[in-house]
Amino acid sequence: MFDFSVVTAWIDNLLQGCMSQTAAIIIECVLIGLVLLGVYAVFALVLILAERKVCAAFQCRLGPNRVGIWGSIQTVADMVKILTKEIIAIRHTDKFLYNLAPFMVIVGSLLAFACIPFGRGLQILDFNVGIFFMIAASSIGIFGILLAGWSSNNKFSLIGAMRSGAQMISYELSIGLSMLTMVILSGTLQLSEIVEGQNELWFIFKGHIPAMIAFVVYLIAGTAETNRGPFDLPEAESELTAGYHTEYSGMHFGFYYVAEFVNMFIVAAIATTIFLGGWMPLHIPGLDGFNHAMDYIPSVIWFLGKSAVMVFVIMWFKWTFPRLRIDQLITLEWKYLLPINLLNLILMTIIVAAGWHF
Amino acid sequence: MNGFVQYFSGFFKALKSLLTGMKTTLKIFFRKKTTECYPENRDKLYVAEAFRGKLEMVHTPDNHHHCVACGLCQINCPNGTISVNSQTLTDAEGKKSKVLESYQYDLGRCLFCELCVRSCPHQAIRFVNQFENSVFTRQKLVLTLNRPGSSLLPKAEAKPQQDTNL
């Protein structure tokens, strides 16, 4: 299987050969930053198109099909449009916080995005507390949302932001605990080692019952974490116009929009990484020929394929279930998901301690 | 104890209903889509027969119409869409008769209420389901419905028609 660290090592050698080490590292950092931003934008465009197509299919429509083949450059056209739009300065807002908030949201999701292992050797941030860092980084986004609601000086924005705060803080528990369940199984917090640990068998099969419960809980909590339907009550358009980003226009609104979609991908990617083996091909112990054949499919394709399935499932949730009320939302977390998660954690601990996993 | 049982039964019932919902939406996901790709499917487009797209005057193959220029449609039109221009002719015996000169119909003002068609005693006009009516200026929407050179169907040939449509 192709190892992408060959490419990065080659670029590193090339740069170090013609300049000092400090300059080489600075140039590499800039390059990685640019690539990260580019990939981030492309992912957002693809995801928005996918969302519109999937949503259309669930409603017996065709979706965008006029711009490009199958509407393939519809979102590119939309992006150009939103970039040319005016960013309206609203009176009686807290100017500094109002302008800062969209960047907080983007920075939070970019940091989490940088942790994702896209393929063998294709990971930007990889250190020994990877998952911990990822949870922490993705939680920065909530500050952006709260700031947006507060600084907009608009009751709908404020209600939306407060709901979002309550929701994210509650569901952060479930996300953390379900990840912790898998960390017990893998024995490490480092994302690259978690993926390596699934060389034999993906964790969802290796940890059987508790892993599957953790997987379902993670998916529910992850959907809630990204403020997507059926948990989209922070931006419930029928009650709050658009929730926390009501007052935003132009590219500032675009940042929220892009961040929402990439956050969905990040949730799907983490689910892929810790439950479905990340970029690791499907390996079944005992079937060496099959395992060898699976290795010929590039790791990036494995990762993106599995993530696409997870993204589809999250979209499927959104277009099936009606929106929850705020009390139902909090009940679901504190009365159902949290006890299930805690029991599941104990179950997993017993299984790992007794060695009852595959 | 009752609450304990309720907690678990409610949980599993909810899980089951959620899965039912997801099954339903997945079925719809793979169903044939109902979107009409309009300009591409013009050839096989289905528009209901009763759709009122445009007013038309009925003409026989040898260029005769049924309009006796009574003007009932003009009187009944709520929007003043129709204007029946007629001329009174006197034949050799001194008998006077009204003859249709031009039947003006302004599509841009039309309400598509069908009162004109219903009030016509001779079924001389009807609505057709042709809906592609867009033009570049409003003047082009003013149509003359009687064809050039057409005349009233001679009385002997006119079949007695039943008023089933009323």
C-alpha cells in the first residue's frame, strides 16, 4: 500500500537541500496551511452539492442539474455569488465580536479537520493526545456561535445561540464518553496508532456489542454536535428565522454555512477513524488472499468511501426525522444517552480486561 | 416499578419507530423521481386536457368558424379581455345579419376563468392546454382568434349541438 510519507519526505529533502532548515520549515508550514485551506474549501463545496442531491432524492426530486453535468459546478457558482455579496454592517451590534465570531467557527473546524488521517502517512497533526486535541478543538466552534448570538443584538440570534450552547455542552459528554469507550479498546489516544490498531479487524467488529452501542451513540451525539437536523433547533427556521446567523450576510454567513458542512464531515471522519478502521482496508483474519487484494485499493479511497457512507447516514437522519423540542433534546441526552454510555463504558472495560474481544 | 418498565419500553418503541421512519425514507430515496426536466422532455410532456392555457376559436377544416358575433363572451368577460368586432350586412332581401370581422383576445389580461367558453351559445371558442405563451412584448399577447379568410359555417351544415358541457 502506497505510503504518502514518501511524498512529504521528498518535499522536505528538496527544500532542506536548497535552503536553511528554519526557512524550509516555514515554507512547509505555509504550504501545508494553503493545502489545508484548499482541501477544506473543496470538501465544503462537494458536501453542499451532495447534501442538495441527497435531500432532493429523499423528496423525490432531482436536485440541481442545470449548472454543469448533474449540477456538478452548481456550488462553485454559488460560492462565486456569495463571495461577491456585500457584508452588511449592522448598527447596534458589538462590532469586534460580531466580526470575530465567524472566524472562531472556522478556526475550530479547521483545527479538527487537520487531525484527520486521510491515508497512510497523510495526516497533518498527529501526536499522542490526538483525540483529546480533536474534541477540544472542535469545541471552540461553540464560542463562535455564542458570540454570534450575543453580538448580533437580536433576540432570535440570542435564543438560537443559547440553545446551541445547551445542546453542544450536553452532547459533548456523549461524544467524549463514546470515544473513550473506543480508546479503552485501542489503548491509545493517538489517531495514527488507533488506525494501525485496526489492521487485523476494525474496532466496531473487534469490540462487538459495546463498540456497536458506542457507534450508534456517537452518531446521534455527533449529529447533535454539528447542529444538523433533527437537532437543528439552534437555527430552527420556522421559529428563529435562522438562529445565531440571522444577522450575517455575504461571506460571513458563508463561513457558518461551510463550517456546518465540514463539521458534518469531521464527525463522519472521526466515526470512520475510530470505529470503521480509518484508511485501513477491510481485513478479515484468516483470509490472507482477500486481505491482500483489499490492500491494492489506495488508502485515501478507503477513507473517503467510508466517510461518504457515514455522511450519507447523517444526511439520512436529517431528512427523516422531525426536529426535536429543546426539552426533548435535553431529555434524550441526560436521561438516555448518558446512562447508556456510562454502562457501555463499564461493559467495554470488563470485556477488554477479560480479553473477550476478537 | 411502573416507571422503570415505561422507561425501557418507551426506549425500544422509540427506536423501532425511528427505524421504521428510516426504512420509509430509504424506499423513497430509490424511487423514480418526479421532477420534470422541462425543455428536454417537451416531446413527451403530459399536460392535462382540461388545463386552460390559451383561448382558441374552433375552425372546421374548410376554414369555417361557429361565431355569430353575438358578443356574449365579451359581455361576460370580467377583465375586458375579449373584443368582438362585427359589421352588420344587409343581403338582397333586406335581411340584416351580423358578421364577425375580427375576434380580439388579450392573453395578457386573461383570467382563465372560462366564463367566455361557458357563455358561448355555439361552442365557437374553447381553451386548449398549450401553455408556452411567453413573448417579448405585451403587444404580442393580443391575438386575433379568427383565422384570415374564415367565415361563419353555413346554416345547413351546422349540426345541432348538445349542451353537455354546461
